[in-house]
Amino acid sequence: MRVLVTGGAGFLGSHLVDLLLEKDHEVIALDNFITGSPENIAHLEGNPRFTFLQLDAARRFDIDGSIDLIFHFASPASPDDFRRIPLDVLRAGSYATHNSIELAQKKNARYFLASTSEVYGDPLIHPQPETYWGNVNSVGPRSCYDEAKRYAEAVTVTYRDHYGLDTRIVRFFNTYGPRMRLDDGRVVPNFIRQALLGEPLTVYGEGQQTRSFGFYSDIVDGVYRLAMSDYKEPVNLGTHEERTILEFAQLVITLVGSTSQIVHVAAAVDDPKQRHPDITRANTILDWHPSTNLEDGLRASIEYFRKRI
Ligand code: UDP
């Protein structure tokens, strides 16, 4: 297939590009490097099946030739980004979704939207199944991301139901691994960086909020399975590796072998208190079963970050 990946130099986007090339597809990656990095795709230079275009998917663009499949992965995704570059977050979920899905329609391509567990907001149901409608604050500090992704899902199902476009929607839960930005502000790079430097790990609030962590290789495998399936409803991809943030901080300190302490700082506004996916759909429909346990995934991530400190 000839495949387009927006956000192809990002953390997950670049891992997806690698998997697509391994599967013998031809790949065109777009990125404006607002949160992606040239380093994430540097190893692909000279690969005849890979093309990179530095452009902003939120501005109108066209691609020569046929395209069979479009993955829309471009978006900042860290809560720090929601404060730092909220308009770019909104534009990635809105304009860039329109631009990429219109291209899919024009090229008669399958369209794959990267959505998020943030569509469930601060959930009132645990674990969260795809049928849950969520508990989102539309005027809070996370709304630029949550609502943009909810809007992107609405755009996608509108093209599916009114124009017959062949679409897929994945909802990612917290995903981590090599190629995350050391300074992206999310809990995994923050804690690993702090532990490696011997600095205090900054737990926001009491640290009793939970997250479930998925390793990138499992997650992109699920993405590929969904893309190649004929399933058109949203699918959660995440794991049952649920930890409180306090437990997670202690685990990172242990695995790094660090002398860092833990400090509690101000809680984040609208921080979801518990997040844990129901992955029955991915298990049954895609026969997808994440296999990397948290300790192994963290060890690999720590090695990656250690070289970049
Ligand atoms: N968090 C924390 N310290 C940090 C960064 C994050 O305690 O230095 C917490 C944050 O409050 C949230 C969880 O870790 O409860 C996950 O945050 P992250 O920014 O990784 O992403 P989120 O899951 O909130 O989108």
C-alpha cells in the first residue's frame, strides 16, 4: 500500500512509520516538527520506500499520486502542550482532521484517526469501555485537546456515515517508550529524567490518581491490526498496567537505581482521577493482547533517556 502518516516524526507516528516499512508498504510522512523531531526519522534517510515532507497538516496540502491509507497522528498530546500551544492542539484536531480526511475522500483511501482516552474526560465508569460517552469539561485547561479529539471523531464518523468513507478510530491510553521528548512534560519522561538526574520526582497532588501504561510496540501493533481489519467503531488500545502516580514514581526510582526523593506539588486542574481501559474489543476483534510488562518497558525507556541526558 501507499500510506500517508501525519505526525510521522512524532513519538508514536515515527514508530508506526517503522512498522509500515517493515511490512513492505511505501510511506509518506508529514510533520511540522512542533512536537515531532527529525531525530525520530533520521534512520530512514535513503530508504527508497520512505518520503518525508515538512509541512503543517492544519494548512491545506495535497499529495501527488495515489494513496491507499491515511493515518492522522499529528497532534501535540502532553498536558504541558495544552497550556503552551493550545491553538496548535485545536488546529490539529480540527483543520488537520478536515484536510487529511478530505484527502482520503479525494484519493478514495481508508482513513485512520488517532483519538484518545481523553474523550472520556475524568471518567465516572471504570474501566472505560468504548461505549462510555465520557465526563469532559468543555471549558477547562484540557478542553483544547479533549474537545478537539471529540470533534475529530465526529468528523470521522460523519464522513463514514454520510459519504461512505472507510474509516477507523483508535483511542490511545497513556503510551510510553523511546522517542518521547525528554522535556514533553508527561509523567514518564518527567519522572525518568528527574530520577536519572537525582532530582526530586514531582508528584502532582497526593499521587492517588491512576494511569494505565502501554508500551509503544504493543500499541502500534494494535494500530496495524485495526487498520487492516474491517472494524469501523472506536477501539481502545491500552493495558491493565494501572498504577497510582505515587506507585509509579517509586517504581521509576527503583528501576533507575536513583537516590531521588518524591515531592508533592500542586495538583493539576481537571486531572482525571482514574484511567484504565476496557480492552475487550481489541482482545476479541483484533486478537490483540499487549505483552510488554511495565517494568520491561520502563527499563527500555530508561536506557533511551539515559543516552539523552
Ligand atoms: N504527573 C505528575 N507529575 C509529573 C507529570 C505528571 O504527578 O511531573 C501526573 C499527572 O498529574 C497525571 C499523570 O501523572 O495524573 C499523567 O500525566 P501525563 O502528563 O503523563 O498525562 P495525562 O495522562 O494526564 O494526559
